[in-house]
Amino acid sequence: MFSSVLKPRPESFRPRNLDLFFTSVSAATVSSGEVFTSMAGLFLRRSKLKELHKDGEKVASNLSSSSSPSTLENTFDIIELGVIREPDSERKESGEYDHHIQYDNFYRQYNSIKFLGFVVVGYLLVVNGFGIALVSLYLFLVSSAREVLKRKGLKLFTFSAFTTVSTFASCGFVPTNENMMVFSKNSGLLLILIPQVLLGNTLFPSYLRFSIWVVGKFVKKVESKYLLKNTKEIGYLHLLPRRHSSFLVVTVLGFILVQLLMFCLMEWNSEAITGLNLSEKIVGLLFQSVNARHLGETIIDLSIITPAILVLLVVMMYLPPYTSFLWIKSNAKQEEPCGCEERKRRGKIVENLILSQLSYLAIFVILICITERQNMKEDPLNFNVLNIVVEVISAYGNVGFTMGYSCKRAIKAGGDCEDKWYGFAGRWSDEEKMILIAVMFFGRLKNFSLHGGQAWKLL
């Protein structure tokens, strides 16, 4: 709605409402926007525990009125020191001991979640603030980068804030038509943005855990230890156990290394990075490798790289952000929800009807190929299956990579064909754009169907 009210630049260009809706969905379904929205979940959880905390205070108040001073003093000593002693038979029978232990647990969990909320807010503010400061400083000191902003009519701070937050949130939007291609020679800027990509997406759980540990060394030591030891009880998606967090770092760095080696082997002398010197090529390809998972900022034209690299990018975009292929040791068996046999049976029926993620993506690709069959016949170099697959998987992974459209590759290009700085989907019909919008929503809500397709057995 706001996009349709604001005037675009230049004013002669007026995008259609469907295109504005497409862009809005793309911005709303970014991979790491959930880091921002997860804070709302933390505060709601905290509010719920606050109500339980009030109930606990009422219980403690009732117990205090019915207990002798010595008994009450001993109970509060237990709560304060966190020491669990075997209660005497009289307190066991009265249930006083259990009430105070439950109250203590609620109190600890409430304070820990409150502390976690402050750590997440501080993490977002520090990382984004530091990133904005570094990008602004670089643009102020490097004339070549500042000249780009001058040509584009962009303010230094506006570009710094927009690009930093977009990079951290894995949105991939850059206020330049050419994405980051126009900064391919500015290796310093790319090196500044690389940590923003990792800290806001694939390595967020690991660095969040590290931040809790560091802060806990100075303040809130009890809450910090509770968070680090009871990740399952806290129920915060981005707070992973220590083993998983460690393996996640190894997996992420391994994926980046594999992509970097593949890029160097296959694209070192390609047209995609011509004009760059040795250091610029290494930094540029590293930036591209880091972005392949869930960001979409690019310094090269994806339409001219080798098919092998495109397939690799498709695999990287398909993987969820916290993927770890290393073995995770489970110390405890998963507990089933209480008294839920009937609900469990109904859930099994629904699970059997749900298809796998790849099945849905195959259906989406087939639908787009059906609706674009005429273009695939007349313009096969632009409208081919691989380009469509890249676009669909990029939308599913909420990445933002696009193959673009080139009039030079069009076999029957008319005189009115003009290359534009927008994605390949910009050349699609309204039906395909609606399908791609559905893919973006499906990718954003993929957690609800990750375990689908288990009823199918391939023998």
C-alpha cells in the first residue's frame, strides 16, 4: 500500500500494482527477517511467564501466611541458593516444598527469557550500528565508491543504513539497479558486508550463544548459565545447543570453501569477472560464495556463469539456513506431548497426505513451464528449464538471485527489446508472477512441511 502511494524515481516510471505486491512479498519473506520477528515471540513468551510468575507469587504468599517463620526461612534459603535438599515428611505431605520449587523454576525461566530478549536486541543494535558506521566510513574515505553514490543520487548515510540492514536481514535489496556489481572493485566494502551476511543469517545461532556467554561473564551469570544449558526448555529457535552451534560453524565455513574453490576453478578466467585483479577476484568470489545461501547480493551476472556453478547455487539456496550435516549426539529421548494419542493419530494422517519439499518445487516448476511454454519455444536461451529452476529455488530459499533477461540472447528479438535492470521474473506473465509469489510464501513457511513425504517409499 505504501509502495503504491510513494512516487518512484524517475516519476515517468510507474510500476504496476502486481509488481509492487511482488516486491513487497519478496521483502517480507526474507530468510533472516525472522530474527527481528522472533523478538516479538520472546516478549510474548515472557508475558505468558509473567502471568505464571504472578500466580507463583500468590502461591508463595499463601504459603507464607500458613507456614511457621523457621520453615519459611528455610524454604527461601533453598530458592536463593539454588540448593535442593531433601524435604522433611511434613513438608512433603503439605506440598509446600513442591510449590516453592515450581515458583523458583518459573522465576529463573522468566528472568532468563527476559535476559535473552535484551541480548538479542543488543546484538541487533550493535551489529547493525557497527556495520553502518564501517560502511559510512569506507564510503567517506574511498572516492571511487563515493562517486557511484553521487552518480546515483544517493545519500551516503541512506545507502549505508539501507544496505547494512538489508544485508543483515538477508533481504538482498541494494538501492542501485546493478545490485553490488557496481562495487565489484571495492573489495573493502565487500569485506565489511561479509560479516553482516554471516552474523545475520547462517551463523546467528552460534554468535548469539557466544554473546550470551560473553555477557554472562560480567552480568546475569545465573541467567546466562541457564540459557546455555537449557536451550530446549527456552524454546527459542535460534538458540541451539553447544554441539549443534559448533558443528554449524564448521558446516557453514565448509560450504563457503567448497563454493569458493568451485568458483575459482570454473570462473577464474570467465567473462563474469573480467577487469578484476587478483585480490579483487578472490574477495569478489568469496563475497559471492557467502551470499549464495540466503542473501542474493551479487557482483557477477549469473546468466553467463557455467551450468555447474548454477547447479551448485541451486543446492546451496535449497538448504535451510541452520543446516548441519555433522552428527548431533542426543542425550535424551524426545518426549511426546502428554495425553495426545488421538491428536497424534490425526497428525499422522495429515503427515501422510503432505508431499516432500522437492515434490512441491517440482510442481511449481512444471506449472511455470506449462504457462511459459510459448516463450520456451521462441526464446529458449532466456526461457530454459535451468533458468526457471534457479528462479524458483531462489524464491523458495528467499534468496533473491535471478538470471535476468538479455535481449542479445533472444533469437527473435524485436527492435523494441530493451535490457532492464530487474530480475528474470520481470519478463514473466502475471500468472507466473503469482506462482512465484506462492513459492516465496511456501519457502517462508517451509518449517510446517519439512517432514512431509514420509509416506512415499522408493524401493
